[in-house]
Amino acid sequence: MTADTTAPPKPTDREGIAKRLLRGSAKASFDPLVEIDWDAPVDKDMWAVRPERVSLYGTYLWERLTDEQRKELSRLEIASIATIGIWFETILMQMLVRHAYDHDPTTKHVQYAYTEIADECRHTVMFAKLVEKLGSKAYKLDPAAHNLGRLFKTIAHGPLIFAGALFVEEVLDQFQREAVPDEQVLPLVRAVSRIHVVEEARHMRYAREEFHRDWATRGPLNRAYSRVILGLVAYYSATRLINPKVYAQVGLDPREAARVARRNPHWIATKTWAARKVVRTLDTAGAISGLGRYFWKKAGLLG
Ligand SMILES: [Fe+2]
Ligand SMILES: [Fe+2]
């Protein structure tokens, strides 16, 4: 656990970095509607994610499922994770609009915020189409998470906007980076992942940069408040990755399956693995401690 006294990273050239990110966006941005073959059929014999990453992998419920059901569950779980992606990208778009509202639009870093909003607009449509193609629905979140998301996107300030963004982006990114070269994974999932990995690399660079810059200016009270809210963001995002309704869709009891997944050491290890980079970044900055850290732990993000 790190204290408030952690030395902030050396000041960086905000405009210079934003300029490079804008140049990267001009060179490598993709329109998923054009790039991806949405009419290609989904091969039911393939996985949507490697089996070891499915939430029930290695449990007695996994043993009960046929190979066909396991593959269906992999498709539904990726659809569920994409739905959480849409949820958070929608939250992020609103937060970035609010962020830009307060700043000079002729600066490069604000122009990058607008560019990122445009990226996220395309991503949400891409993820929504993916959910449909995988044979799932965009299952609604439980009211507590849905309304806390509404509150968060309305009140979040500087460091929370970018630490929250970084958390969700890094977790999704780990799953997608692993999927891109994996030949047992559906070509559709790999194509979606490839686009997202390229564009999110810039978003994460931007989020890290803006988070550190803002965090360094905040006093102890603001930091303490931010740590608790950030813990809640991590908790609600990580514990909602797999909507229990997907278990019902493969014929399992959703409550039992959700309970088994929550305690599944493989699934906890997967979440810890997916969050390891962002945990390192935020923990080093002193943003994961106290009550906030309790939520990170409870969500299975610290092993
Ligand atoms: Fe995105
Ligand atoms: Fe993003």
C-alpha cells in the first residue's frame, strides 16, 4: 500500500503528447461498420474467448456442461463483457464532454478528448452489433449499478474520470489483446478486439497522463474521497462483467452459477490478471488504499 507522499511522475509535455495522439488517430482509426464483415456466420464450433477465461471454468458446473454449452457460454460471456464496455463507454463519453466543457477547445489535449469521444461512439455501435451476432441480448444491469453509474457520470471530477476510464479500458484491453492472435477464438471477436486494442492504446496513454497530472494537484481530502469512489467503480464494474442471465441462457440456475463463479479461483485469477497493470499504476500513485482498497479486494482484483 502506498501513501500520499508517493512522488508524482515527472511532469510531461501535455500538448506534445496530445499532438502525437492526434497524429496517431489520423493515421490509425477504423470504422467498424466498414472494416468488419458483419454478415459472416458465427461458427458455433469455435470459442468466443479461450475456455480458461470463462467464469465457470474448472468448477463442477463447468463439468456438467457439454462442449456445445461451454462454447455458447463463452459467446454469452463475451457479449456480457461487451455490454459492460458499452455501459462504461457511455459513462466515459459524458464525462469527457463535461471535461471538455471547462477547457479551451483550441488546445490539443481538449481536441484529443473530442477525438476519443468519437472513437467511443464507434466502439459502442461495434460492441452492440457484436452482442447481437453472438446470440445474446444486452442484458440490463441491476438498478443499483445502473443508477450508481448515472450518479458517477454526473459528479465525477478530474482524477476520477481518468482513473475510472483507465480501469475499465485496461481490463477490457487484456482480454482483447489475448484474443487477437488466438486461433481458437472466433474471427469476429478477434476483428473487434484488434480495432479496440489499437484505438484504446491511445486512450489509455491519455488517461494515464491526465490522471497523474490531476492527481498531483489534489489535497488529502479530495484524494481520500477519490479512493473510495474509485474502489466502488472498480467493484461495480468487475462484479458486473458477467450478467447472471447468461447462465440461465445455457440452462444453469443463475443464482447458483453466479455464486460458483464468484468463488471460482480461476475466475478470480482472471480478474486479477486483467486488472494487474491498472492496479500497478493506481497503487503506485497512492490511489488504492483504505476503504477504497477493501472494494478492490472484495471484487477479486487483488488476488
Ligand atoms: Fe472503447
Ligand atoms: Fe476508450
